Amino acid sequence: MNTKNSICMHYKTCGGCDNLELSYEEYLKLKQDYVQTILCDFVIEKVEEIIPSPTTKFYRNKMEFAVGGTVDNIFIGLRQKGKFSKIVDLKECYNFHPKIIEVFDIVKLWMKENNILPYDIILHKGKIRYVSIRHSKTFDDLMVNIVITGSKYQFDYFEKKIFENLSAKLIEKEKIGSIYVCINNKVSDNAYTDEIFKIYGKDFIEEKINEIKYKIFPLTFFQTNTSCCEKLYEIVVKQTEGGNVLDIYCGSGGITLQVAKKVQKIIGIDSSKTNILIANENANFNNISNVEFENTNAETFILKLAKSKFATELSTIIVDPPRAGLSKRVLTEISESGVGKIVYVSCNLETLKEDLKTFVRFYKIKKVIPVDMFPFTKHLETVTVLEHK
Ligand SMILES: C[S@@+](CC[C@H](N)C(=O)[O-])C[C@H]1O[C@@H](n2cnc3c(N)ncnc32)[C@H](O)[C@@H]1O
């Protein structure tokens, strides 16, 4: 089979996608080769064939769209390839649900009618910085978050009515579960800050993965490709042994809650207070009682773990760190822990490679399973299964 790929009108200018001229099969082969090349110095029992994303079009459930231009010519879209200050005004995007174009049109018209300035990333002036959107694939529900400059006082006393008017326009046209405003005056270009408040609807939207329901709030970490995340989680569940399990870097309980059904007890830890609050809510939401979540950083937790009773029956440690990989302390403690199995979920092959150099002193690499969570981008997820020597 050689699937012809759809190429959007912004391809080459927009930084959103790569290699769209290839068929999906050709593109997957590139990624497979990349995994083999990067990990070629290790003895690996099996590098499995890459798990394709079930959908390569409209697959993302969250995207942050930058706002720029002038009030007469507003752009909403993604950064240009190689030109960070320029925005591609998206008329179509095959990464996210097509509904976004209508959302953009409503926001642009509302800005123009109310003379609201788009943000200028060079001058650090203007009002609207980002339109960030989440989409629940299961319930076809949108969460819209408008990222603005200013203050809560200014918003409450002078701007609220105008934003409520935007809300009314959005919900008239689209199925939107929730609308938030986030205030961000930082020079650095992050979309979110903690100063975030709801202006319409529910606090969260819901998603379902392999029968587990998740509440998704604006600041929740959630894997961005819902259908492929089902595959990723199935793999992790399959590779995990029974008994006690530890899920380090658990986010809002994504993996933890999937694995719970198979094990005696699982503890999830994450350094984000918000993630842990939501992880606990998600456990209650699903009536799962053999999980425990702790808000701490991996470095602190791992030191006290060795002394705990829980550690004596620990069968598997799951790690899913950020792109930087494991810190030196966590890497040393886990690789010297003697635990039978490590399941390492990684979104960065380069840092995985570095961490494996330490692991192989104590562990055999049983298999590496690449998963194409981010089709037609350079990003790749892998699950590496390590077994104690
Ligand atoms: C890739 S995400 C984990 C995703 C999660 N396993 C899931 O499937 O939803 C990485 C997580 O690591 C957390 N984190 C970052 N640094 C940390 C640290 N030093 N200790 C513990 N957690 C950390 C972040 O808050 C984030 O939730």
C-alpha cells in the first residue's frame, strides 16, 4: 500500500509539518531508519516496527495558534518555518480539527469590530497573543483559551463584557464546552501562565482513552494525539508486570490509570501540583482506588523510595520524562535500584540514547517500540523495555 498524502496550501512556509510529499509508508520508513541509526551502538534484542498513527490528518487534540499582524490585517496561525517573528495566517490546517478556521474568523472579526490589537512579538505590545484550542475527539467538544496581555483588574472592570461578547459569538457557531482567558505579560513566548480564568461553560472537557475517562483542564498535560495515545498506553500496559509499580513523571495520570487495572498498587509522581490535583480527580472519576499520586520531583522521591516498604515488591518502574530525559540523580538511582523491569517512554531519542548508556551497565535492552505520535514532524515517541541482568 502506498498512501498518497494530502498537502495543505501552507506547506513549506508553515513550520507545522515536514516531508508531506512522501507517502505515509515512506515517511514511516524514514523514522524507523532514524531509530536504528541513533541506537546502533547498543545491543537490542528487538527494535519493533514503528506503530503508525491511526490517523495522520486532524490528529492533534491541542494546538496553540499565535496572533499577530495589524488590526486591519490580523493573522492567526503557526510560526513560519525558520522565521519566528512571522505568522502564517492559516486558511487550512490538516493537523487540527477544521472547525478552527471558523473560530479564527470569529476572533478576527470580533477584534476588528472592537479595535483590539494583535500582539507584536518584537515590540511586546498589543492585546491578543494566542488562541489555544483543545479538542475532545471522543465527545467532539472544544476548549478555547484566549491568551491576552493586561491585568485581572483591567479585565474585570473594563474588558469582561467585550470578551463575553466574543464567547457568545463563538458558542453560537460552534460546539464549545469551555472558554478561558489567560493573562500573560511575559516577554518569553510561552502561551500559558497560572493567571487563567473561565469565562464560559465547564471547567474541563472530557476525553476517553481505552475506557478510562480523563478530565482535561486548560493547564493539564495530555498526550496530543488521542488515537495514537491509545496505542502507546496499550503497549505500556502490556509491558508492565503485576505487583507494585511506580510511574515517574505521571502528568495527570495518563499512564498510571491505564496500568492500575493490571497491578496491585501504582504510585504516580509529578512535579506539577496542577497535574497531581487532576490525576487524583481522574482516579475518583474512574473509581480507581489502587493508585496514589504524589506531588514531588523525581529527584526527591527516588531518594526516599529505597527505604520504603513499597519498593520491596516493586516489579516495574515506568518513566516518561520531558524532552531533557532523566536527571543524573534519577538515572543513577533507577539504574542501580535492582528493579526487574524499566519501561522508558521517551519523546526524544537523543536523550534516551544518553540515558541508555548508564542503564546498559545493569539492564538488557529487550525491545524498543517506536510509536508515531506526531505524523509528518521530526518528533517521535519510543517505548524501551529494560530487563535487569
Ligand atoms: C511527558 S510528560 C508525562 C506524560 C504522562 N506520562 C502522560 O502520558 O500523560 C512529563 C511530565 O514530567 C513532569 N516533570 C518534569 N520535571 C519533573 C521532575 N523533575 N520530577 C517529576 N516530574 C517532572 C511534568 O510536569 C510532566 O507532567
